[in-house]
Amino acid sequence: MANTTIKIKQTAISGRLPSSDPNNSAYIEQGELALNTSDKLLFSKDSSGNIFSIGGTGDNASNIKEEEFIATAGQTSFLITGGYLTSDYCEVYVNGIKLQNSIDFTYTDGANLVLSEASELDDEITVIIIGPISLVDTEWTGLLNKPSVITNIQAELDAKVDDAQVLTDVPANAVFTDTETTTSLSVAANILKYTDEVGTETNIDLSLYLDDTNAAYISSGTLNSTTGIATFTRSDATSFDVDMSSFFDDTVLSDADIAAMGYIKVDTNTQLSDADIAAMGYIKVDTQVTVNNTLTSTSTTQALSAKQGKVLQDSKVDNSRVLTDVPINALFTDTTYTKPASEPISYIDGLQSELDEKATMNDVISLAIALG
């Protein structure tokens, strides 16, 4: 591993720059380095896709520091000679594989580089630290070693306005507007009108689709209980299938699945506690009732049995036979009474003895004569 050589993208052609176009052979990713050895310039790309220089000679030279370490088993921290600025750009390679900043490693204390995962014995750790540079504005005419050929100039020009589109000087304070026609849809009188990007209109007559005189309806359907395929037949003899096999899914849900659906798993052989019932938003009510099979109980919490209810039903007096209030202590009999045309004097208890004590008419006459 000690002979491993790490190379970044590079060119020896003066003036050649890396590209942000993925289809260009000089394309680089965000944060990737590209070196121009002729111009002694180091380039990279920011998050907006802009290519920028981070190296050079003279006042624009950056401080590039490279260190290599042979790791011990389990080592995660590596001391950088002379330290670094936390604003420095840092690249780290393990056995030639580039690591991702903030995920695979960190460098935040100005002295140590820390790996997220422990190294194995004899892993080769390569650290490249690029310090900040001071840039100055320089006119093109003042640049030394100007490239004789500027690459990618055609791509830059292609992005500009075609001179065939602007043939005259633009007046001062002119306002430019985007005159491109956008697409649109509109419906009127059952006509759908589509306007494309260049303003071309296409009309589609929808009236045909509004005629439902021949519309077919579903007249019957069958279900294959084995496959779960339902077949529906229309009134015009056409048919279509619907796969309903998912309704046959008898997968046993786990406790977690049941809880995720907002339910509580209940064993039907287990009596719920008051807390379980309350958690489901219900109130526990004791519905157990004691049945009393007698007519002598005075309980206010027991229920009369159906058998005793029938006894009461069978023994009640028919209301058609008692139409007036019954006197107190009245006696009832189930014998139909037929009153005779005449009754003996004994019919009325005590009547004879009462009459025997009275004076007869003859006695009254005899008494009157005697008193004469």
C-alpha cells in the first residue's frame, strides 16, 4: 500500500479549464479537484455549478499541504503537522478511496483529523489540506502567460442570444418581455380547444362522448372464490375482470400492526380490566341479572322468570268479566248464577224470626175490641 499513487483530474494544456457540463470530458463534480499543471492552477466546483480557481503562482498561490499516515488497528484520530484552519478545504483518502466530508471524517479542532470508522492495521491515510488564497482583480492585458487558445468558448457563445435575432441597436431603457406562447386548454359548446407553445390551435369535438344512448351497464358478475378474480359482464356482452384477491389476505397481524391501526388486541378468553375498557373509550356496565323463579320474592334487583310470568298470565281475571269496581272483601266464584222466579222465605237469613216477633192482624183487631 505504500506505493499507492493518488491522482486527481489534470491537464498540461495551458488555458484549459474543467467543465460543469456532464457531457464534457472535463466535467467535475461539486468539490472535486482538477489541476492545470501548465498554468499551475487548481480548480473545483461549488454547489451552484460554478467553476472556480483555488490555486496559482505569486500572490494567488494557495497553501496545499499533503500528509500520509499508516494507521494502527482501530486508529481514528490523526494529528496534522502544523495544524490547519477550520476554513481550509480538506480531502481524505483511505487506501486510495476518497471519503466524504462530515460523514466519513471531520476536522474541527485545528489539529486533528478524525475518521468516523476505525482504521484497520496498515491502512494508508492520505490527507490533502488546501489553505485559503488571496485573490486580486487583474486586467486581461496585465496577465502573464495568457493562454493562446481559450477552450469552451463555443459553448459559452452558444448560450448567448443569436445575432440573427438582434440585428439593430437596442434603444436605451428598452424593456424585454418573453413573448413565447404558453399552452392552454378551453371548452366551449362541447369543443375542446388546445393551444400549443407556438400558438397553433387544435379543436376536438367532444359531443360524440356525450352521447350515452348506447352506453353499456353491468348486468351480472361472478367471483372465483379460489383466485379472488371477479368477472363482470356488461349489457353489450363484453366483460372485464377485477382482482379482489387482496381481500383474501388472512395474514395474522402483529400487536404492533394492530396498535398502528389504532386498535387494542383483545384475547376473547380474557376479561378486560376497567383500564382497558376506559382506554377504548367505553364505560364498564354490569349487565349480569339474577333470575327469580318464584312469586314470593320482594327483590328489586332480580328479574322474574318467564315461567312465573306465564303463571301470572294464566291466572289473571279477564277484564271482560269485571267491568265495575269490586267491593272490599267481595268473594268471587266461577259458578254462573241463575236467579229463580221466586225464593222461599228462608232465602233471606233471619227473616222468619223477625216476622214471628211481629203482631198479626187478628191480634190487632182483638186488642181493639177489648179496649172497645
